Amino acid sequence: MRYKAFIVSLFIISQGLAIDTEKDLQTQFILAEPGDTITIPKGTHNIKGALSIEGKENLVIRGSGMNRSILSFAGQTEGAQGISITNSTNIILEDFSVHDTKGDAIKVQYTDGIIFRRVSAEWTGGPKETNGAYGLYPVLCQNVLIEHSVAIAASDAGIYVGQSRNIVVRYSIAVNNVAGIEIENSIDAEVYENHTYDNTGGILIFDLPDLVQKKGGHIRVYNNLIENNNLFNFAPKGAIVGKVIPGTGVMVLATSDVHVYENTIRNNKSVATGIVSYFITEEAINDSLYNPYTSSIHIYNNIYERSPGLPALDYEIGQLLAIKYGRNTPDIIYDGMPDPAYINADGVILPESNLCIQNNSDARFTNMDIENNFEKWYSPFLSDFSEDLTPFHCGITHHPVATSK
Amino acid sequence: MATIMSKTIIWFILTFSVVFSSAPNPLKYAKPKLSDYGFFKHRMADHIPAEGVIPYSVSAQLFSDYALKSRFIVLPEGQRLQYKSDGSFDFPQGSVLIKTFYYPADFRNPNQEIKLMETRLLTHTPEGWMGFAYVWNETQTEAFLEIAGERLPVSFIHSDGEKIELEYSVPNFNQCKGCHVNQNQMIPIGPKVRLLNHEFEYPDGTMNQLKKWNILEMINGLPNLSTLPHTPDYDDPLEGSIAERSRAWIDINCAHCHRLGAPGETSGLFLNIEENDPTRLGIFKPPVAAGRGSGNMRYTIVPGNPEESIMVYRMESTDPGIMMPELSRKLVHKEGVKLVKEWIRNMK
């Protein structure tokens, strides 16, 4: 350590440079050895270029607290991220904030073992289309833990885990983002005891086509408070989350084996919980390995609350719901598109693959049955939405909350 | 002789420094100053190569804010590149690729008033490839190792007479790998047969570079030249169609990331010159995680309509949250944008 500090200081002195935090941190990130802790000093530090950590093992990057150690990228001129971590193992980020990056705040890629603990990603000017896309953003990683962390005003997803495995997101807050928390094309995820509020959508579980990790699944979303996610959608139009209707609580899109339970989902004005296929996006699918359907989705033991009010009317689905249900939008909305692979010769969905909805308090339901209503879609008075939940009482006794990993 | 001696000492140090330092520290593979390597004879800034230091060029190059580049390769004494069937090479340990970035004061007189910015070494160490940047001093007498990156003001007159000022960026040690990576391993980008398969002016005459390297006993297993591909120079209309030159531009500027096994693979957009699947190339492909990089547009490429194509939008931006590539430029490559726009406009 002493040798290294000597080299670092020799290096800096030999270059005749004033020690600035950006260069100092970047130098430490490059020279770090396994077991090192790198300290982000107290104060607000203006950083002009993306900081990067590459190919490191067993590092702790630690500040003095989310409100005390702040890396501000308001004047960023280079790099698409605030902090980029790649090809690393067992990296712990603790007790600091990243503000106002031009692109993503903290992106972690090809890393096994990444912990975000009391880390905040924030765009301080509030929700704006010009904000960066993702706040806390592990992608193509495994063993991801995000806890006691905060994401504010990302123009895509505040906490976004993509194409990863073995994930826990807990005790965290997402506010004023387009998507509060998004789990995309990921396997084995637990999302619990988070508070997502005032986003466009609270928690999104998506599988999208054309990606390297094709299929997500085995995802558990429980004990979260998901409320007032009625913020206008400020995502750039090309982004898939740009299609999420303001007033979305939880949305499961084209994913399999997802359990949503024991959450409180309240005052999300349009779609408190949606279970939809990729067809809802009206995008073409060119990926032959992609499965656009949902299957084995379980929604149970949740508490739904909703004061009367109209859904977001600037979205087609909102108009449809408003015409059909006025100020009393149903809580759980299913597009009625089961995976044909799980329908037997008699036209019956295999029980283990069916949608299961039961024991939710105050939950009103509608099955839009898009397949059969497609031609009537533009004349909603004629379409036959079914509020009948009976086909979706699967009768399974769901186990109590899983113990955390 | 002195050069050969000092080179031998360098290799000795590079090879055995592992023994003396237990920490996996990139500094142990780099010398503090460029002159410590003895790559150049006489006045170092003139880049007259020492024995065993072979100049070369690539037919299509990454746009780096219009910086011009001189390239050299050094192989350890008596060792060779091994040709691989995918058109790349296996490099012996100890190989060094040298690339100097420089600007003439006026691009209309590219050989006068030259300012050297940095010299990058891509060194094949016992722990894999590593990239080191040496930043030239004001007097152009020496270049010093700079692992944490640097920003340098520079101004020049472009070939169209426009005066351009910019803050030139020297990459940090990690950023080198941001581009030079495949399956977590750092790799060279330029020295592939398709980028080397053209004539080069050597002091003793013009010759195809691969032929020259073969004559110099630098390569094992090189097939007959006539069977090898050639990437066109995207600047030269005589070298290929607009589509071919566009694909050359996109390959060298984008595919180091947008390729299976490289960081841009998360997007599902694959831009290497070998790719033929229209969706993977971006045609009517919606963005995945582009954020505001999508510019409110729906597809990476809309045939016939470059103005509605995200690819062009990102090439034309200099906003760090939007622009592509993410590194290596502060300016827009006007000529490249024009070419790719033309390609998309002609697409059916």
C-alpha cells in the first residue's frame, strides 16, 4: 500500500499536476489491488469524464454518506457514464452519490458480485428527457445486490438490472423516474421491501427481444410499497419504457415465472398491475428465439387501493379503459394472450403455466382478451372484456415470504 | 547496436519485473518515458524507426477528432505473428504496437508544423495486452507515461479551411480496454489481414504490407495474398461502393464494441463487417437501452431515411450522453456522417 501510494504521488508530482479528485480517483481505480478500499472524499466533486474500474477484484469504493460524498457530473464532457465497472469480481460501492451524469450514472457490466449499498443516483433538476437513462445499472452480471439505495429522475429506469442472474433489490427508494425498478431479461431476482413512488411505472419485469441473454424468469416481487406512480412519461420515444402508461404500478411483460405478492399497490391511476405480452408494444419481432408471451405469472396476497379517477388519457390503453370503466379502472389488467406452447389439444392452458390471481384485497380485474377482441379494439363498447377471475384461481397454496438470500 | 542492446534490456525488464513486484500493477509493464524504449533514432519526434521497428498503416481507421496517426509494430527478436483463419494474428509475448497521434497546424499542408499529442503503446505482457499512453511535452522532445488520462487543448485548420479548436482527450489505462476488448481479453484492433492488405511506401519502395511482413519473416502461415480480404479505405471512392465504404467506416468505428463478446453486445446491435443479419445491423431494430441516445426515433436504421435513423443521430451528436462512439471524439466526423447517410438513403 505504501509503495503504491508512493508511486501514485510520484506519478502525480512527476507530471507537475495539481491533485484533483477526478484524476486521483481514476489513478486509484487503475492501480487498485485486491482488498483495497478506495475512499471518495467528503464534499461535492466536479468530474468531467467517466470514471472507470476494469478487471479488478475485491474492491470497496466508499464515501462518507449519500449526502456527504457527491460526484457531480453536471459539467461532464466525456464518457457516457458516471462510473463504469467492467470485468470485475466482488466490488462493493457504499455511501456516496452520483449526480447529473449525461448518460447512465453507474453502469456495471460482466461483473460477478456487485453490491450497491447506500448509493444514490440522481438528476438534481427533476424529471427531464435530457437526463441520463439509467441510475444504478448492472447488466450481464451475476450476484447483484442493491440495498438501501436511491434512484431519482432517470429518463429510463432508476434501478435497472438487465441480462443478469441472481439478483436482490431491497430496502431501496425509486422516485421520479420513468421506471422505478426494472428487471429485464434476468433470472433469479428478488425485489422486496422497496418504496417506488411518483414514477411513471413503479416496478417493471420485462423480457425484450434481440438481446444476448434471451429469457428472464424466476422473479419474486414482494413486500414493496408501490404508490402514486402517475408521473408523466418523459422517456425518449425510441425507448421501450416510453410506451409505459403513466399510472403503472407493476408491469410484467413477456416474462415467465414471476410472483408478485404481499405488496401494497395504491393510487396508480392507470394499470395498478398489468400482465401483457410483447404484442402490446406493437413492435415487430425479428428474433426467432424470443418468446413474446407471459406464462406462470402469480399475483396474490397484494393489497390494492385506488381512489376513483381517470387513467392517463394520452395513451390508447388509457382511453380504452376510461371508455369501458370510467373513473373506476380495474387494478389487475391481463391482455389475455397465453403462450400457445402451453395450450393443450382441448384448448386448455396447462395449469402450471396459467396466470394465477388470488387472495388480493380489493382487487378488480379485467381480461382484455385481445386475441378475441382484436377487431373490436377500436370500438371498445363492443369488446368483451371479462372481469371473471374464476379461471385464474389456481388454488395453489402459496408459501409465505421466502427468506432473503 | 545501441538500439538492439537497449531493446534487449527492455525485454529483460518487461519479462522479469514480474518476479520483483508481487502486485498486479500495470505500471510494472510501462517505462516512465517514451525514449526509454529506444523505438526511434535521432530526434525522437521525427519517428525514424530503429531496427526492428516496422511502420505500417491500416486501410480504414477509427476517427479520433481528425488526428493523424503513425503506426509501428515491434516483434521480439526472432519471433513471428501466427496467422489465424479469422484473419487476425496471434502475437508473441513482448510484441508492441506503437501509434502516435498528431495534428498539422493546417491540414492543407499535412507535413508542416506538426504537433505530436500522444504515443500509445499496446504491449503484449505476460498478463495480456495492456495499453499505455505517453503524452508529448510542449518542446516535443519527450513523451511521458500518463495512466489516468489527460486533456490537451489543440487547434488546427481543417482541409476545408475551417479553424477547429478542441480539448483533445488522451485515454486512461482502462479506456484503452473499453475498445480493445473481446471476451474480457484485451486485443489489438488494427493489425488484421483485411486492414493491412494494401500497399505501403517503405524507404526502399512500395510493397503490399503483408508481403513485406512475410519477407521480413514476421508471419507464420500466411495464405496466398489473393485469397485474403481487403477493407476499403472509406475516404477513397475508388476503393468501393458507398455501401462497402460505409460498412468499412462502421466496422472500424463501431464494431470494436458492437460485436458479440464486446461491451456493445448488450444492445443486440452487431456492426462488424462480417454481419449480414438486417436486424442485428440495425435495420428496423428498436433500441434497447439507448436512453436519450434514441433521439425520439424508433429504429437504428430506417432504409431510405437517414434523418429518422438513430445511427446517424448518434454519429452527428457531440453530447456525451448521446454520441457514438462513446470515446475517442469530441467532434463530428462530417465526411463519415455524409457517407453513412448516403448509404442509408440508398437502401431499399
